[in-house]
Amino acid sequence: MSAHAPSAQAHEGYRLALAHELHPHDKRVIVGYGFWIWLISDIIMFSAFFATFAVLSENTAGGPSGRELFSVGTVAVETACLLLSSFTCGIAMIGAHARNRSMYYAGMAVTFVLGVAFLGIEVHEFADLVEQGAGPTRSAFLSSFFALVGCHGLHVSAGVLWLLTMVAQVAAKGFREDIQRRLLCFSLFWHTLDIIWVALFSLVYLVGVAPQ
């Protein structure tokens, strides 16, 4: 027992020394890497939704197809809102890194407005489809459409709430290192939603309205 005690103490001392020497930037990289792993699992989930939509896209059960339902102009405005919000989110992150509160708050405010505008357009689109009798129960095509687009919309809603949380945390605690790491995770999440939307816009809407 006593023979192993010095070895155990030495190991514990080495572990504590290593943790003490870990630079904040190293922690930021580790947190970012770990969050990317989680995002990849989310992307895999969206891949399943995309695959389901691709299989069921022609199963309209005699109902309307995307060519009859989709308004590319409206969705283009929706897309512009989300892509522009990615730019303003980047501005906010630059402000956070520089510890510039004005730049940070301005970037987050515009990102919030654009995110809410995106959600508003999407909700309006869903309401119009349901009013036309093209709800999620009308056909397998519409079920897969509402599931895919709706899932993305729920993620954007969560992102908007997360944004408000990060604004409140910076207001209360400033740009501490742990807050900076949380902001990194938020920005990765928001940009990933933009990437997924670009694929969704291309494969669902643009392909959906293309002539046969």
C-alpha cells in the first residue's frame, strides 16, 4: 500500500500541474473541437431527413407538388436573412474577441432581428400551405417537407434563444474566458445552421420547382 502511495501522489501532482499550465486558448480549442463533434451528430440527423425527403419527394398522393406550392422569391428573401445573419454574427464575435461591447451588441442585435425575420417568413409559409390544404398529413412528400424544414426552424428558434442568453451573460459577467468559449460554441452552431439551410434551399426548393 505504502509502496504505491508515492507513485499515486506523483501522478496526481503531474495531473494538477498539467491542468494549471493549460492555457485559456488551449481550452478554447478543446471546447470548440468537442462542440464540433456534437454538431456532426446533428448534421447526421439532418442527413437522415434529407434522405427521407429525397425518397418521398415524388409521393404526392395526387396532391400538389413543390412546383405548385413553392415560392422561390419568398424563400430567397428568407435565405438572404439567414445568410446575412451569419455575417452579422461574425461581426459580433469579432467585437467579443476585441472586448468591444458596442460592436458585440450591435452585431447580436442585427443577428437577432434577421433570425426572427427568417422564422416569421417560415411560419407564414407553413400557414399558407396549411390554408391551401397542403398540410403535413396531405401526402408523404409534404410530411417529409414539414419535418425537414420544421426541424431546421426549431434549431433556428433555439439559436435565437441562445443568442439572447449570451447577450445577457455578457451584460452580467463581461467577456470572461468561459463566456468567450460559450460564444465560440454559439457562433459554430449558428454558422452550421446557415450551411444546412443552403443545402436545404438548393435541394428542396430549387430542385423542387425545376421542370421535369
